[in-house]
Amino acid sequence: MNKLNIKNSENSVLKLRQALGKSLEAVDEEIINRLNKSIPLINDIGKHLINASGKRLRPLLTLAMAAQFNDFSKNPIILAAAVEFIHTATLLHDDVVDQSNLRRGKKTANIIWGNEFSVLAGDFLFAQSFELMVETKSINALSSLASAACKITQGEFQQMQIANKPETSLEDYFEVISKKTAELFGASCKSGVIVSGGNIEQQIAAYDYGFNLGLAFQIIDDLMDFNNFSPKMGKNMGDDFKLGKTTLPVILAWEKSNNIEKKFWIKTIKELKQGPKDLNKAIEIFKKYNIFEDCKNKSQEFIFEAIKSLEKLPNTEIKNYLIGLAKESVERSK
Amino acid sequence: MNKLNIKNSENSVLKLRQALGKSLEAVDEEIINRLNKSIPLINDIGKHLINASGKRLRPLLTLAMAAQFNDFSKNPIILAAAVEFIHTATLLHDDVVDQSNLRRGKKTANIIWGNEFSVLAGDFLFAQSFELMVETKSINALSSLASAACKITQGEFQQMQIANKPETSLEDYFEVISKKTAELFGASCKSGVIVSGGNIEQQIAAYDYGFNLGLAFQIIDDLMDFNNFSPKMGKNMGDDFKLGKTTLPVILAWEKSNNIEKKFWIKTIKELKQGPKDLNKAIEIFKKYNIFEDCKNKSQEFIFEAIKSLEKLPNTEIKNYLIGLAKESVERSK
């Protein structure tokens, strides 16, 4: 896996960020303005989170999809800000649910301000996202993002239900990551096409691109818990393992494990009895069965699907960057 | 205060419930259907809460407003279900934030299922409410309820900030209860008029009715913590007092208190050092300064405003019930 070359990655994301620089700035302005208008404490928590997450990948997708229809107007910008608010709200509540201490190297809001304020701040950002969407007057864009928001919470429920269960089926795992991660990627893309006047076929194509990209991103995120080739991304190795999260590497390894190894997974993932060497032992099992390659191949399949979906969208420079972004995504974290 | 006659109250609410019986049943069906479509655990939590809150007052207002325009169609029913989902979501998160054990005599969801599931279930209900609203295709109704949802979370933040502060100004208190309670009452009414085709003046009138009714309800709710003439309503006396909540009786009493009494409020509300006799001692101070009457008069003022607002709405039998509901509300809890 160390063959992955991080230096050459992210070129397309950078180019996309450059091409959409003004719109991205406008999204940040919109986010800051909305937070400033709220009460000071929400403002503090919101800015902490927004700064911590930083990459604005989902808003970038909304803007990129609109840009393919030459739409650089206010509506995609407002939707992009709404998408970031939904994402940030889920992060806030996720950290409460997971009782996390750190997110991307920074103390989480629940640690700084307490669970109570984190719950309320998440609610505010979520409600604010709908106020933003209303401003576009697009019921269809709103519908797409409301449906994603609904599925995210269902996905998080189901994620808790498969936690500590290495014997989880691939079907259940994919249902969880579809709802928890891929749906918002899909809706971020689709809503951009909706407000820019793309037809139904193009709306579905945009959704398919985002959805498949989201699946690939989640798999890579799962992988990085055991194989973090780029610690700057802020994810600490072993975080998911410590919580006994049922991620793709664990499921695939469980399927191939012998009885002794199965006992290891039961002890570490199900019973959460972990010693200091257990993370390395898990990694050894993954290497024995080529699990990292399997995960990478799986995410590659979704990337192919994502790129194929773009065929139905206009041929623009932006589309080339979106193809590049998808290809490079296997080599990076979300 | 014991002059309040509970026996004669609620006549108008009952008549309203009878007049709108079919629609109310349809709202409940809509709620159950949506919960059934979600995953089992959300279904359990949702039904627990929906059954526990029971009175469907906010949906009733939405339906009643629409009924004044002879609209008994699907749209007000869907909106009414959405309103109940928003309300239920805020109750779920409230109980997490307040670390409550009981709501209306029943164990709270956070006690049965844990904070994690309560946070996620609230998020689901909230997201589901927007999916419902989208179905009415009314951006204006959606806007009104999204704005209320946003204000509720701000109000809850501000409520936490004035907690344990008996010296809170009336202005700050009214800002909190406006956002936390009255806005959703207002939007529940306004959205009903919007989908039923009422004009802007009528929409504002409906909002004013709900908003003022909400203020009165919140004051009565505050009052009942110290003067619960109807324990069947499920609110336990002294719950707010135990948490050091800054409610209207406390603020009004603080303003009139002498130095010794002020020290009592500081000890009990600010420092939360409470002995078994302190609730009664608080009630004695309230009686000394006629605080219960003051609170009742204040809520009466809002009720007059609410009833006045109805003048701009069509003269129907339903309107008479709404007038009655407002008048009776001073004699009951929400």
C-alpha cells in the first residue's frame, strides 16, 4: 500500500478549487455571515467546526456540478453553504454520539463546550441549512438534501447497531455507508444540477457520481484507520479500532480469518479488550490476507462507476477535474 | 390561585378536536406511517415520544387554521405531522440537554435508550419533518417552519445562558420564551393559513395568534412548576426549580425580594444548594408578593393579543373554538 503516491494526488482538487475560487470564497462568506447573525456561542462552536473540517469537499461538488452548466450564480453558492452546514451538524452530533475527543487533530466541540451545547449547535446548523435552502426557492433541491439528511441519521443508527460486530455482512455495511456518507455526496451533486437547470437524466447522473464517490471515500477513510500514509489528514490511526467500529477491513478480514484470528477479532472488536500491541496485530492479519488491496480495489470499482456517470454531463474543463478528483480519491482521505 | 376552575376548562379544545377529528386521525396515521418506514429503533423511540406528548396541540392549530379556509385536504395534514415531528425532536434533544428522567410521568427516551440514540432519533424526526414539508411543495410554509426551527435552537441556547440567574431581565426572559416556544406556535398557525391560500394579512394574523398563545402557554408552564393544580398534566412540581431554571415567577420574585430573600434565590437557583423545604419556601415568597397573580395577568395580556389577531381571519365556528382555546389556556398547562 505504500506504493500510493501522495505527492501527485490532489492535483484535480486543487485545480477545481482554483477554477471555483470566487464561488468558494462566497460560500465561506455565506457561512460566516449566517453564524455571525446567530448568538455568540453558536458562532464560536460553528466557526470551530467549520475551520476544523476545512476542506469543503461537499460544497465544492455542488459548485462544480453547477459550473458544468455555466452557473456561477447565488443559488449554487447558497446550496453549497447549506450542504456544509448539514455536514457540520452531523459531525457535531457524531462526536457527541461517539464521545470523541479529537477531530482532525483539534479538540472536539463536545470536549470544549460540553455535549449540551454540541447537540444544540448541531440543531441550529441543521435548521439554518434549511433556511438557506428555502432561499433558493427550489423544492426539488430541498427535497434531495432533506432526503439525504434523513438517511444520514438512519445510517448512523444502523452504524451503531453493527458496531462491535465483525461478523456483519457486506450488505449491511454498504447500507450503512450508503446512508451515512454517500447520500450526502450524491445530494450535494444532484442539488447543484437541479438549481442550474440540468434535466432529470443529468440530475441522476450527478447523484450517481457523488454517491459512488462517497462510497469510495468512506472505504478509504475506513482503510486509513489502519494504514495512514498521510497523518496530516488529521485522522489518528486506530481511532475506529479502539471504538470497535465495524469497518470494511475488519469485515473482509473476519471472512478470511481462521479460528484463532476470529477469537482475536471477538476479543478486540466485540469485547473491546485491547492491548497495546493489538492494533499492529490487526494490521498483520490485514496484510496476511491482502485486505488493504481488497479495500482499494473495492473503492476503485465505485470510482469507475462515478466517472462513468459523468458521461451524461456536459463536456467541460470542470468535468475533467471531477474525473481527476475521483481517480485521485483512492489515494487520499476524505 | 386555587380559584382557577379546571373543570370548565378545555371545552373549546375538545370541541376543536371533535370538529377536526378525521384530520387529527389522518395526522396520527401520517406520523405512524413515517415512523414505520424508518428503522425499528427509531420507530420505537419516535412512538414512545409521540405517545408521551399526546396532546398534538401544535398540529391541532395548523389544522384549525386551515379549517377556517375550509381546507381539510392532505397538505395541512402533512404540515401538521411535520410540526409534531419538529416539536418531538426538540423534546428529545431537550431531555438530553437537561438530563431529564421523566416527561409527563413517563421515563424519557434518553433514560431508556441512552443519549446517543436520543440525539440521533431527534435528528431523524427533524429531517423527516422537512421531507414531509417538501411534499406540500409550499416554499413559504417550509420557510416559516424552518425559521421557527432555527429560533427554537437559539432560544434553547439562550435559555441555558440565563439558567441559574434569577437576576435575568424580563427582556431576556421574553426573548428566550419567544424563540423557544412561541415561534413554533406561530409558525404552526401561519403555515396552515399559507397552504390553505390565506392572504399575507391573514398569514400574519395567524402567526400573531399562535405566537401570543405560545407566550401565554409558556408562562403558565413556568407557573405550574410551583403551583400545579392539575398533576394529571404530568409536570412534576419543582422540576424547573431543582434545575435552577430562570422562569417568570423567579424573575418577578427576585425583583421584589428583600436582601434575605435574594440570598435565598442565590443559594437555591444560582448555587443549586437546595434543602427539602426550599420549594415550599420559594412558594411562600411567591405568595407574599402575589407572583402567581402577576404571572397569570401577564399571560392574560398575551391571550388578549392572540384573540385580537383572530379578527382578520374568517368568521367560522372553528374561530370561536380558537378564541375559547386561548381563553381557557390560562387555566391549563400546555
